[in-house]
Amino acid sequence: MAPQLTIEDSRGVSRSLSDLQGAWVILEFWSVSCEPCRAAMPALQRFSAAEAAKRLAVIPVCVDADDAQAAQDLISQFAPGLTTYVDSAGIGIAQFDVQALPATWLIDPAGQVYATKTGRIDWDSAPVRSAFENLTRHDESQKNF
């Protein structure tokens, strides 16, 4: 099972991973000071919008902003429409053993960790989109994204 995590958006609304069971979850740990993180956000936003009809929650978690509004203001500059979150307790990065950024966790609808990746993902790429399409068709032979 994925570790539990409670995060907060810029409106002060808390969200827990357990609230998202039944959906695929892309949990993206990022930092305001990480250029590859910021560079990946527009494609992540496009991926989120393209897959909106599916049961998918895209959850970017800023690990170095004390204020969720500041993180949201920054992400809105390069990925309008993407909601970011902060881990006000500061334990998510440890619970998920994040060693480098960006760090992506793909969590299946049952709450199980399906895959992880450190480094930038090209969310616009055909292989990534195809892999996710296969997952949503329940093709368990595709373990990479």
C-alpha cells in the first residue's frame, strides 16, 4: 500500500490519499527551486487534462513551499489549471522516501504503489500516454510509464 499522506491546497482544503481510492493517482513531488520539476509541469497539466475523463487524480506536491498559495501562484505561471498541494506536516517526503526531484509515484485504484520514477517524465510522449492507456484497460503487462 502507498503510505498515507494528507496534503493541503491553496484554499486550505485538505486531501488524503485514502480519499482517492478507486482512481489512478499520479503523485508528483516537486520543488519551486527545481528547474526540471517546473519544466515538467506544463506537460503534466496537459496529460491531466487529456485524461480527465478517466478516473485519474494528478497530485503535484510542492516539498519546499511553506505556503500553498505561493506554490499555486508559481505553478499557475507555467501550468494554468493544475492544482498543487503542500505537505504542511513535512513528512510526505520521508514517507515516500523521496531522494531526488522530481519524484513520481503511480498509485493504482486499490491504493497500491504501481510504479515510481525519479527524474523528469515527458508526459507528452507517446510511450507514456500509451502505457497509461494500457493501464486503464487493465493490461497488467505494462509496468513502465
